[in-house]
Amino acid sequence: MNAQKSTTRTTTKSKTAVGFTDEERAAMKEHAQELKTAARRGSRTAKADGEKDVLAKIAEMAESDRVMAERLHAVIKASAPDLAPKLWYGMPAYAKNGKVVCFFQSAEKFKSRYATFGFSDTANLDDGAMWPTAFALTKLTAADETRIGELVKKAAG
């Protein structure tokens, strides 16, 4: 006699799943919500509302990231007042004509050992055939703030 085996299959997810991490999925969901919110608000209040959103997001950060984000926000506003604060994938970002020029990613966001200050491809930072587009941050010194201010001014130009 042939005993028939169960056709029920058991599968387990591997711990190294291919695809997006939970943090990446959360960032994409935040971005979808940001787009919906921006569409509801319209363009007339975008800059003021964007700044409120960015400041609220900064206030939620862990202390070390929050301190850097607050300083970066002040440096960016002083260096390139035409850039509009907005949220981008749940991160503080600064845009020109609706396109992100630079952004701050807290270390906590993707469970990284350092925060990141970066520039998008719309930033005017081209310098030969190769130039940096992101910087790791563990703290901000006065010299760092000066350098970032210069880079933001150039990027927004």
C-alpha cells in the first residue's frame, strides 16, 4: 500500500529576505502620505506648511539627530532662503521649484551608525567628473556648518 503524504507545504521566511527593509517600506509609505498631503494643500501654503512639517519631524528625532537637524535647518535657511522646506520620504528636505536639492537623514531612520546630509542630482555641485553627494555626520562643528552653508548656497544656485 502506498501511504499518501500530505500535500501541505510549510515555508519559512529567510531572515535575509530579498526586497525592502521595514524601514524602507515605512519611508515609502511616508512619501505616499506626503504626496497626498501636498496635493490637498495646494501650492499657496506649501512653503509655510512644509516648514511646520519639517520642524515637527525634527522634534520627533532622538536628541543627537535633533540637535544636528535643527542646526542644519538654520544653516540652510540662512544660506539659501529660496529653498522650501518639505518632507521627503519622512526626512527633512529643502527644494527649489518643487525638486529636492538637499536632505537630512537621521541615523535612527534606517538604524545607521551616523546621520547623513545629502544632495540630489538637481543640486548644482558638479565639479569635474566626480564630486561627493552625501556626507556622514556624527556631530556638527562650526567649520562643518560653514562648509555645509557654502555647499547649500552653491547647490541652490
